[in-house]
Amino acid sequence: MNEILGIDIGGSGIKGAPVNIASGELIQPRFRIPTPQPAKPEPMAEIVGEIARHFEWNGPIGCGFPASLREGVSLGAANIHKKWIGTNASQLFSAATGCPVRVVNDADAAGIAEMRFGAGRGRKGTVILITIGTGLGTALFTDGILFPNTDLGHIEINGEDGEKKAAGVAREREKMTWKKWGGYFDQYLLSMEKLFWPDLFILGGGDSKWFQKFQPYLTVQAEVIPAQLLNVAGIIGAALSAEHL
């Protein structure tokens, strides 16, 4: 079976579409519903169910989720309600959709898609994908194999959480110039480089579309390129993560 429903759960929106996992293409246009506020488990599960019903779906589902997970259980809740901590997201979404559901970290999902069909296709060595948006999500790969749940947006830089100044939302909140924000983001990349010495950084997430504006301020040795799949990477990668269900 080559068709899996991919759902990308974010702090502001929950979106999904059926994916052809052989080609990485969306079979139908994506469907998006705003994330309920506060982002508690039951209201979010209802929306996941609504997306499945929208596509009249009856089959495996993959969900990208904004937290680290162990066997489907949410271990954190940075940009969603704290009630998610300790909740089995996989079971909750399965009950809401009536389908088998695999839940993975959202940045890992984006990374899986980029490594299979996007900017990381065929790349060996150490590759780090960073999603730039509300926070900084990360996915770490060695020779195409994922090391899951890295959550490296929270490494400490100058005594502060890395994403406090380097996330896309920080640039908007503090009305930074591209040069100023680019400097903070470069500091973040340099810190990552000292820890992992990657061969390649892939920049994804909503703010990666501005890559040309801040690229001149990056000084890391590693190659830095924008992601190719943009706002559908999470959907595609979520679907790919469920291909063994």
C-alpha cells in the first residue's frame, strides 16, 4: 500500500493530506484547521479525527507532533498544553480516527521527508535539519539514519535557551533586522557545529523561505542549504514514518 495519511500538528495549525509514499507527492490538496487554544489533548484529537473524516480515511496514519515521544507517549510540551506530558498521543489519535496511528516528533518528520525526497536526498555523513519557526526543531541523521528526539533548539547559548533569540518568532517579536537576527542564528549554528561537526545543515520550517536574506551573515564551516519541501515536509515525513504500520 503506497498511500498513507500524513498529519502535521503545529502550535498554530493542524494540517494533513494523503501521501504517495513511493513518490513523496500529496495525492489531494492539504487540509488545515487552526490548532485549538489552549492546545489540550482532547480538542486536538478531535481535529485529527476531523482531518481523517475530511479525506474519508480508513488506513494507516502518521502524525508529526511538537514534542519528543517514547512509544507514542509525549515526553514534553513546549508549544502545546502541559496536559500532553505523559499522554499517549498515538492511542488518543487512534481512538479519534479509528485508524492505526504512528506519532513522531515533528522536526524528525520534516527531516525524514527531506532526506528521502528533498535537500538531503543521497547525502551521506552527518546531516542536521533545523526547522525555524515558533521554536527551533532539530533532526539529526548519520548516513541517512535518524537519531530521534534530539530537541537541540534548547541548547544553551550565552546562558539562555538557544531558541529564545534564534527562533523565527524571536525576530518578529523583537523586530530585529535580518543582520541582527542572522547573527543570533549564526551563533546557534556555530554552537551546533562545535558539538556535532555536521557535513550539512538543512534549514526548514516557515522561516526557511527567507534564507537569502540571512545567508550572508552565516559563518559556519558546514554547508548550509534551504529545505526543498517547505510547508509539506511535515506531512510527507509523518506519512513515511507510518509505512511499517
